[in-house]
Amino acid sequence: MEWRSKMPWYAVQYLSPATIKYIKEEWYFQNKPLSVLMNPHGDVENLNALNWIQIHGINFFAFRNINVKTWIAPVMQELMTPALDTWMKEGEYIFFYGGTDDYSMERFRKKANSAKVSILEELKIHIKLFCVGKMEKGRSFSDESNAGGFWSSIQSLLSTLSDYKLHGGHTALRKQVHKLLSYKNDESGWCVLSKGSSVVTSGHGWAIAKVLDEFDQWKQQISHERSFGTCFQVYHEKVLAQTTTSGAHSAGCSFGNARNMECCPVCKTPIEATLVSYKCCRMCNLTP
């Protein structure tokens, strides 16, 4: 009894058989710690927020209102630098990029820097670059960035979303995160374009680089009614439509939480996955 008095939360001493049955069937309790999130009305919003709480502590609650446009800010919180914080607050266009091949990352950086000059001269728009990971013999273009931490946050976000009582916004976000994970081991790298903390689009490094290379072909579409971000996204979609791309782009399934994917073929109860591996039609090995 003494240990219960020292807990910083309410501890229930006894549970009825009906309550235990409910927790096992409705909350999928399987002898592992859970952190079920309820709103002030008693409605369950998240069946297990433990991953995010362990990573972000009390700051986890910033993720309650996360959506398809704002997910980049909390994900980048662990990698935040003073410069990045300023760019996001001031609504600058930011290319977050990374990859496994140093040559491809360096090539993307050079193309992006070249495009920055043209965009600044013609549109008076400042473009910022933020590298997630190491390049060129261990040198990092963003000293405080860390690819492992970034992908851990992305995977945890996907796992957390799998536990949400999903609505349209969460479903769209889950597809967006699913798509980004499919780029993780692409040799051409990956890129996310945001305006401040609002995500514009994400894609393979080669596709984003192509949009930048062909800036002269779509720049005339930019106007007071159609922003740089909108036109960039439209042309990016055009590039993808003209190219054979990964089937993971349109996959509607959820991964990160086994119960949303697989059930036992005999008894129909959820089964637990200890390793999830993905393979796209471009022959990338997509293992988080």
C-alpha cells in the first residue's frame, strides 16, 4: 500500500472481472504497459500513447492536434536548431532532405543551392536547406541533425497514429508518413518541403530535384492566387505521374501496429509483429 501512495498518478487497487475483460478486448492489453489517452469527455483518443510519451514527455500533448500539414514541427523537435526554429516561425520555405548515399545527397544539395539563386532572383523568395544525416566522410551539413532520431520519431508517429481513433485527418497523415517511410532507403534520397511548419509535399530526392531543375517550366504559373508551394506541389505530382513510381505511394494499409494489419487466421485475434519489412517496385529495401 505504501508504494501506491508515492505514485504520481491514480492507482486502482482492485479491478472487476468485467473491467479486466474490457481492457483486454477493447484496449488490446497483452501484459505490456499501455498509456491510453482520453479527452475531458472520457472518449478514448489514443489506445497507446506510450511511445510518444517516452520520447517527448509532457510535450507529447503537442501531438494531439497533429495533422497532415503540421506533423513536421513535432517530429523535428529533437533536431531543432536556433536557425531552424527561426525559419519555421518566420514561415520560410524549407527543404528537409537526407538519404543513405553521400553522392546523391551532395548532388541534391548542389542542385537545390543552384535553384535557390534563381528563385531568389526571380521571386524574392528565400529557400532554406536542412540536412538530416551525415554526408562527405562523416561531415554533417547540419551539425545537430541526426537521421536515426528522425526516423525513430517518424516510426513512433506512425505507431501512435495506428492507435488513434482515426478520423479523416489522421488517415491522410498516416498515408503521408507511410509514403515518407517508403523513401527511407532510396538511393536518390528523400525530401520534405515545408513552409514554416506547414508541409507542402514530400518525395524521392530525384523527383524533388527534377522539379527544381525544371523551375523555368513552371515558374510562370506562380501568382498572387497560386503560391510557390502550390505550384511546386502541382508540378511534383506531374513529374510523378510521368514516371513509374513506388506502389507504396498509394498504399492505404497501416503499419507500425500489428493489429491494424494482421489477425490470426484461426481465432481472428490480433497478432504481434516484431519486425516489419517493406519492399517497393523500385527494389528498395524498406525496413524501418
